[in-house]
Amino acid sequence: MATFHEHIIQANCNIAFLQSINQTIDNCIDWQVTVAFYTALHLVNAHISSSGLQYRRHADVKDVLNPYNKLSLLKLPEDEYTAYVSLQSLSRRARYLVSEKDGNIETTTAFLTYEKHLAKALKHLDALMQYFTAKYNFTLPVIVVKCSELKITPAIKYLKKP
């Protein structure tokens, strides 16, 4: 089982990769959203591993983080849980061109990923980075990102524009 520290190391590697592809490769919005999710996943897995646990399925991770799961000792606050679930959904859209909001399984529409989706993903990632760094008292680097749809506000701590 990977340790808390090993998950944080991987999250840091993903952060560096996210910044690198954002700065050097145009039209890779889908990969940036996906890397943002996997960065968050390692932060979440660090949180889970802090209790000596490990889950291999996304559904199990969501269940243990769910703030309404009365039995879970690892639940997240509602805002952070929503950020994680939304980031996972954006990643699924980027990887599979599907929208979980579209209940029609016979749809022929491809759901592409645009700058507005990247902006949402980055905001969700920032919220999770803030939560876990405060909870576990560690630091993560600030990410320099190009994203025309991203509005940097005082609430955003780990993102800045070039």
C-alpha cells in the first residue's frame, strides 16, 4: 500500500506535469482536466492512507469520502466532496466524451472538453489542495496556468496566470 508521503510525492509530480502541458502544448485541455483529477485522486488517497486504508475502486473512494455516509471516518466536508466528485465527472467527460448529466445512453452526441471545463477543474483542484494542505500541514506549489476562462479570485490560492 502506498503511504501518505508517496501519494503526496505523486500529487506533486502531477502538478508539475499539469503546469508543463498547460504551458507548452496547445489544445490539450482534455489531458489537463484528467491530470487535475488524478492530482486530486492522490491527495484523496493520501487522506485515506493516513488511516491505514486503501481503496481500488472509484465508487469505494466516493463512498468513504461522502459527507452523508454516517459510518465513514474519512468523510470530507460537503464543498470538498462536491469538488472531488465534480472533478471526477469532468475527467470522465475528457476521457470518454460523455456527460454524466446526459441520462440518454443512446445519445450520439460527443461531449467535448473546452476551456470552461478546464477552469472548473482547476478551481475544484485548488479547493482540494487548500483543504488537504491545511488539514495535514504540508505545502504544494502554486501552478502557473493559461486558461482564458479562469478568473483568479482571492479565494484561489494555488493558481496564478502567467
